[in-house]
Amino acid sequence: MPDFPGGLYAITPETTDTEHLLTQVEVALTGGVAAVQYRNKSGDVARRHEQASELVMLCRQFGVPLIVNDDLRLADLCDADGVHLGRDDGSVREARIILGKGKIIGASCYQELALAQAAQAAGADYVAFGSFFPSPTKPAAARAEVTLLHEAARALRLPIVAIGGITPANAPPLLDAGADSLAVLSALFDASDIRAAARALNQLFETESEQ
């Protein structure tokens, strides 16, 4: 099974400007991003394929996995390093059959430990919980409590990702509670200096390892 690297997990902003997207992600990668998730909910199939394929090549230059959000077929077509599945995006078992053993499969588990336990049993490589804070991307998302991370850390053998409105200021309690990875979009790609934002978020993991 592949290993999900943990650490800073960059979620890409949705844009029609592929060159700008690639520039943003490259700057984030130079700041030390551990994994990148391509997230694009538009119906433009050609552009999504173009962007995902370009991001796969870019991330491989940095030795960082590119994971496609919610689209198993696209992940397979562009030879991404994995797929991230939401509640309605197909099963972990189906994704493993299609992508094979060498790919990373993640699962959104929202606020439910039982979903994470089922994903683990089905062969997922990591699970994600959230939203922990108000998020510009999903303002109506239900909130997860930090105590869920404590419970998950005790019950699971998989890396745990925290997501939703995460910033350098509010992230430390999530790491203290057992999160192995922080999935971040706005605090990274909306920053005036993306590289500095990535480094500030990375510093949280270095501080955690020293404690």
C-alpha cells in the first residue's frame, strides 16, 4: 500500500486559468507542501483533464503526490497518485480495483468516526474529518469537534487529515488532538505570499515534532 505523507495538504483553488493555477501550486510546493489535491467542481471536462495532467507532472518534479478530488475516472485517466472520495463519489473498494495498489485513496468522513472505520476496513490510505472552522470554500458545512480527532487517533491506524477553515492560528489544537495532516485552501492560496504561508503552516508540524 502507498503511504500518505501527512503534513501540509494543499487543496487547489478552482480557476479557468491553468497557467496561474500551475504557478500558484509551484510556489506552494517550494514552500514545502507534502501533498496536493486537485479540486475542481466545474463541468468543463477538457479543462479539468488538462489541469490535472499538468499538475501531476509538476508535483512529480517535487516528489509530491497529486490526488484528484471526487473524480475516480479523472484520477485514472491522468495517472494521478490517488483519489479523494466524498460520501457520494463511489466506494473505496471500487477505487482500489480501478487504480490499483500503488495509488493513494482518501475518504471524507465529515463528523463521523464510523465512516472512517468503514473506510479503513475497505482499504483507504487516509481519512479526513471536518469542517473544524468556518470555511470560505464550504460556508454551510457542518462543524466537527476537536474531540473527534482524539477519538479517531485512538480508534484508527490510518493518517488523519483535518480540514475546514484552518489557519496557522487555529491549527495547533488539531495537531495536538491527533491530526497528521492539515488540508488547507484559503489560508494558502488566498495569501499575498503563498510560499511564506506554506512555510508558516509547515512550521506547525516542526513545532509539534519537537514537543
